[in-house]
Amino acid sequence: MKKPLSLRRYWREGAMAASLLAAPAITWGAAAAPDCDTIKIVEPYPPGGGTNLVARMVAEEITRSTGMGSYVENRPGASGNIGSAYAARAKPDGCTILIGTDATHAGNYYLFESKPYHPLEDFVPLAKAGTNLIALVGNPSVEADDLASLVALLQEDSSDMFYGSSGIGSPHHLSGELLNSLAGVEMTHVPYAGGLPAITDLIGGQIPLAFSSLTSSEPHIRSGEVRAYGLTNTERFEGLPDLPTIAEVVPGFEINSWLAFFGPAGMAPEHIAFFNETIRRALNSEKNKANLEGMGLVVADESPEEFAKQLKADFESRGELIQANDISMDD
């Protein structure tokens, strides 16, 4: 049986975690490139997705700015745990770094009984790459024109309302569980093997609702094939300025999904500074930023300290949500 998720407790332990939990005791130094012939960027997912594109943009900038070789090595499996564990065990000499996500560095720790690495203790954050925007979307047959109407409809009767996600334990799945808890509804989760199959079934009418990354759903929102209700983060997206956040109707709602770069714990401060500067420069170039934001990935421009605070806050609040709903990848 699921344990009830207290809104007050969620706010206290989740949203306030950034101020209550101290950032890692690291002093960032002057930037200096590591002494490597080649820098490896480990991607813990199969090639072809958004993480791969971001990692390649950074690899190109490393080579352009230093003359060193740089490449992306895919090590998929166990929802990102295999590649992440490999990167955690690498020498902290700056020659191997990881592109990770809120799954590899927040959710997975609570979803799997086996814990091959600790997201906070075994890594140092280098730079947040960007926010992966997730939207609650619906088939046009749903009798609700906006988010407030949808929430009212669900509160009246959600017994036959199903929502799709990109898989068990994904931020898309957890978004639905958080909405259930905060709005007092009982939508049923339908996991898919990725975001595209969920959107396909949504358009076809097999499911009425889905939490979907804008990278998958934005073209269908613009075409009118699906209706967008709200974003899971707390800021509106410039590309869809009329789309509200779910928090505007359901106070306290927030699920952050992001991409970020990490190094093995013990990396020298000057190397941390080098990667932070290089990653920010690569992704905030006019061309790359436009391409990524056109896909629904809002590029970040943060120091390691700023991202470390969000990382700890998300690690705590994600664990609270997963444990409250008894979600496990080992079942």
C-alpha cells in the first residue's frame, strides 16, 4: 500500500532542501585543462537521444578550445546505472567525465536495491547542461480545455483516467504520482518503453493523458494532435508562453528533469573550473543554444556551486516521492 505523501512534508524536505543542506566543501580554482591525450565523455544511455547530442556538443568544444581529442562513449544499461558506476570508478584526473541526468543522480538511488555508486559522494558536479521540460498533455477528446478544468475533472472522478510515461521511475512517472498526491486524485500509470510510444498511443486515443518531454510532444502540441495542460517545472517556457506550470493550479507541484556533467570525486578544482567554463561556453553558443531550446531543452548557465544545491535538493525530494509511493525497479 502506498504511504500518503504529505504536502507540508514534501515542501519542507524537498523545496527547502537547497537551503538546509550544505553544498559540497569544494573550492573552485582557476581553470586549467587536464593533462590528457583524449577526454572521454561517458554517456550511460544508448546513442541517438538528447543526452548524446549535448555530450557531442561539449566534446567538440573541448577539442576546439584545447586541441585535445574528445569523444563520447556509450555504456547503457540498468537505467543509466552501468555507465554511471563506470565513470564513478574512473581516475579523477579529468580524462573521464559523465553526462548524467536526474535519473542517474537522484531517482535511481531509491529505485534500485543495488547501489553501485552514490550520486553525491562518488561524483563532483561540473555543470548543469539544461532543463528537460516535461508537460502534462492529453488527447483532444478529454473533456477539459485547460489545466484547472482537467484537475476539477480528475477530482470528480479519476477512476478511468490513465496516464502514460516513458517508464517506471522516470520523472514523467513521478510527475503523475505527485499530481495524484497533491490533487487528491487516483490516475492509473501506464509505463512505456520511452516517450515516443507513449505519445503515439496518446494521439491514437489508447490513453487519455501523458507526461511527456517537450522534445517528443511539442510538434504534436503545435499541430493540435494533443492538448498541452501544464509544465512540471516552476517556470514557463518562452517557446510556449501561454502554457502554464502545473504549480499555478496545484500549489507545491514541482518535478525537475535535467542533464548535467559530473566528474569522479576527487577531481582537482582547476579541472572542475575548466569543465564548467567549457561546458557553459559550448552549450550557450548562439547556434547550440537555439538548437537545444528548439527541442525543449532550456540551456543552463550555472556555477558548480549553484548546481550542487539543486542536485542535493532534488536528490532528497525525489527520494521522498519514490519512497512514499513504494516505487521500485526491482519488483
